[in-house]
Amino acid sequence: MTDHKVFNGYKIPYKYEVSWQLKEGDFNWLNLEITDLEYNTLNPYETK
């Protein structure tokens, strides 16, 4: 986790980096950034 952000009044970690440490050096296999957050919705599987 590399940073926090406030979504709907809640401060949560929203940027992540995941790496493996290999003999040849670090291998970054995931960069994740949450850009929007919805929860407790009536229709969780409905697309916009």
C-alpha cells in the first residue's frame, strides 16, 4: 500500500504495489489503484 484517499467519508488505502524479490532483482507484478468505491448498494451487480 502506497497511499490513502477519502471515499464517502472513509480514509482507505487506494494505491498498491506488489513485487516479488528475485535473484535478478525485484519483479513488480501488480499496480492497483482504486478510483471509485461503492458499498451496501441495492443492486450490486448492475452495471452503469
